[in-house]
Amino acid sequence: MASLRRDMSTFNGDNFQCACGSEHTFYTGAIRVLSEGFNGKFVVLCPNNPQTLSLIKTKMKFGIIYQGLQYLAGCEIDGE
């Protein structure tokens, strides 16, 4: 994982499942992206619980047609 290199506003308005069990709408002002990985993967903080991390990725068809965001995994971190 690396620091952000891409313009995340591209995903504004797209929904994704979160590790908290809810579905959220991605907005750059509301969803904090912690890092960016290969193949369109991101680690984001839950907007309702900043102790919850989700790994999401961009769904692509044929490797070129963007189809939304997909939840891959998540966890709750201990604040201590």
C-alpha cells in the first residue's frame, strides 16, 4: 500500500459496503482514504466509526469499464 496518487473524486456518489455492515456513499469530503494499493484497491475509514477499516476495490469489466466499488475485507482496530 502507498500514499494516494489518484484523484478520488472520480468515485464520488458511488456506494460501497463497509466493514461496519452498512452501505456508504463515497465522497472525498466524507470518506477518508488512508492508502492506495495495486489494481484499484483502497483502505478507507468508516464515516460512522473511525475505528473500522475497509478494503475496497474498483470493479472493472474487461479491465477497462468501471462498474463501481466492491468491498473485499475489513476489520475494527483497537484505539489503545
